[in-house]
Amino acid sequence: MNYTPKQIVSELDKYIVGQAKAKRAVAVALRNRYRRSRLPAEVRDEITPKNIVMSGPTGVGKTEIARRLAKLVGSPFVKVEATKYTEVGYVGRDVESMVRDLVEVAVRMVKDNKKKEVEDKVMPIVENKIVDALFQNRRVTQTEVNRETLFEELHSGKCEDEIIEVSVLESPKPMMAIGGNEISLGSMFDGLAPQRHKKKKMSVRHAREVLLQEESDKIIDMDNVNEEAIALAEEQGIIFIDEIDKIIGKSQASTTADVSREGVQRDILPIVEGSTVPTKYGNVKTDFILFIAAGAFHVSKIEDMIPELQGRFPIRVELESLTKEDFKKILSTPKNAVTVQYSNMLKVDNINLVFKDDALDEIAEMAERENETSEDLGARRLHTIMETVLEDVSFNATGEHPMLDVMIDRNYVKNVFKDKQQQFDLKKYVL
Ligand SMILES: Nc1ncnc2c1ncn2[C@@H]1O[C@H](COP(=O)(O)OP(=O)(O)OP(=O)(O)O)[C@@H](O)[C@H]1O
Ligand SMILES: [Mg+2]
């Protein structure tokens, strides 16, 4: 799917309030990657990839934008923390592992797709095995068992929880960590040691899952999967490097920590520039992978990055602090807004939450005030306030009553916090 920048922005608008500049920037970057990939090799190689660095305070949507973007375009996506890496030669994770992680994600995506494709083919085999097992169960108690009726029973969903004994492959071998790289001994010896079957007891529901996996693994050509996955990661992968500001030491590098941070920046450079990273699935070229870096940049500035790296992140967007108007919108308009989330959850327990407009105003104002007077958490503040507002309802809803409407208005919110305040004050006096 190749969205135009406008389409990308309008999709992002469904989830993210404000931050128009950042949305535009990521939309353009994504499209530019597509544009570049369509050019003949001679022209293409002259154009350096245009990666993005987003700066802005905490909780204003940096990570959320990247995550939504990846979901939207169905790209393999990984989010990594820059602080997790250490310079090559030191103990710890090397930066190339972010590419290996991306490939893992791509492999999983391709495999899942293939599995769906072959499901129709393998389902009859799986059901046959389950019916065999059900047959063994019934033979113990019934004199006459009919496979036909067992199939019907299976399809009716009546015996999902029945425990059956099926023969399944032994679980994969444990992973062994060697110098930070995970190498699966299981896959190393694939094809060498014969895989062993083992009889296991499990519910019909679980057996279907396990057998489906086994049977589809048999017919899915893993070489193809790996190849497709690498292509997917190379052409559509997005790597989101969070906390990039934390690996930018202040200029005069004197301590070893600063030296090693700069080392990490240097290690990142070739990956962002385009290089080949070996993975257990094959070599991955990083030329078209889109990198989005983000950080709060409180202490260090983007300009403190080593110049070569700065050059690879030419698109810079600053995300704005959110206002109380933004907060109000965030509370109610996005598809996954917190108020919607709580409503859906509490409906399970027969509570119909109704948020009055003035309640949203109150919460938004409160969030802004709290962010100003104590730590600025951005939109994350809304989550903590909402949790408190609905604590009482959440605790008392049992589902054993008929559907109840609970109206949350400004007074409700105020009362919750007035009580809190009093409890708090009380504690002070008891001391
Ligand atoms: N502009 C926004 N629109 C909608 N929701 C938002 C917005 N900004 C933040 N949120 C909500 O706040 C939460 C935190 O946002 P996010 O993870 O994007 O923060 P961040 O900018 O990456 O901060 P940090 O620097 O701490 O990583 C998200 O789960 C999201 O629901
Ligand atoms: Mg973040």
C-alpha cells in the first residue's frame, strides 16, 4: 500500500491530536523513500536517505506518531532505545542488533501472512488428528463411536475444553546467548537432528493451535519466507530510535562515558547511511530503511550530535507542548481515546459511562495545571487523572447488576479530588 502524504496525515489525524508539522514530516519522509526506491539505481544512489529527528517534551506524541505510522502502512517496525547500545568492542548490545530485530519482526509478519494463506489447506489434516484423539477418548466410555458425529461435535464448538492426547513436536530448544547475539541451537541443528514427536495432553482448543502451527510449518517454505522478510525489511522497514538525545554527550568529551556515547553515534552512522548487516536470515541492506529518531533534547541539542550523523537526519521537527484544548480533544476524539477505552471496559461490568463535556474541561484544565506545577508528563498526565476519577466506579462495578448509567460531570471530577485532598490533609495531621 502506498499512501500519499495527504492520506497519511489524515489517517494519523484519527489518532493524534495536533502536531501537524510532525505528521507532515513523517508523511513526506515515507513517500520520499517510496519515490527513491522507484528510481533507477544510478540516480537512486546519488540521493541520500532523508531521515527524521523529532524533538519535544515528554508525552506529546513522538512515539505515538511513529507507532501509528508503522501500523498504518503495515511496515515492519521496531522501537529501540538508543541508550541500550554500547560501542562495538564493549560488552553490551551492538547497534546492528536493531536491524536484526527488524528482520525478526518482518519474518514474523511474513510467516503470519503465509499461515493465513495455508490455513484452509491444513485445517482438514488438523481436524482429522483432533477427531482421532476424541475417538480414543470416547472409546473408553462408549461402545459405539461415530467419526462423523465427532466432526459435527467438533464444529459445533462443544468440545473445545475437552482434554485430548495428541502427538506434537517437542518444544524448541532453548536459546543460548553468545556475546549478545541470540543463536537458537534449535535452528542451528535444523535438519541435522530428527525432530521428535511426543504425546501430550491438552485441550482441543490448544491442540488446534499447536497442530495448525506444525502443519503449516511443514508446507510453508522457510527459504521463501526469509527472502520475502528480508525484502520487506529492506524496502519498508522503519526503525524508531528513541532517547537519541541521551547518547549525545556534552561537547567536551572527557569521561569514558562520553567517549563511548560518541562511539555509539559513530556505530549508528553506517547503518543509517546504508550498509549491509548480516543476520541469521541473510544479509540486510539498510539503504531504504526509514529511521526516525526522537528525544526530549532537554540538556543536549540536536547540534551536539556528531556532524556526520546530523547530516543523515536532515528533517527536524519540533513537537509542541500540548495545551488544555489539546488535552480535551485527546480525551475524546481519537479512535482509541481514553474515555472510549474506559467506557468499553466498564461496559463488560454493566456500567454505561457517560462523560459530560464539562467533565472533560475539568480534567483537561487539571492536567494542564498539574503539568505546570509538578512534573510535566504531557498527555500521560491524562491517564493518571482518569485512573483516579474512575477508581471508585472501577472498583465497585461487579457486573451483577442491571446496566447502570454513570454520568461523569465536572462536579463528579471535582468531588473525587476534593476527597483525595482531604484524605491527604488528614494524613498530614495524623503525623
Ligand atoms: N498529540 C497526541 N494526541 C493523542 N494522544 C497523545 C498525543 N500525545 C500523547 N498522547 C498520548 O500520550 C501517551 C504518551 O505519548 P508518547 O508515547 O507519544 O510520548 P512521547 O512524546 O514519545 O514522550 P517521551 O519523550 O516520554 O517518550 C500516548 O500513549 C498517547 O496516548
Ligand atoms: Mg516516547
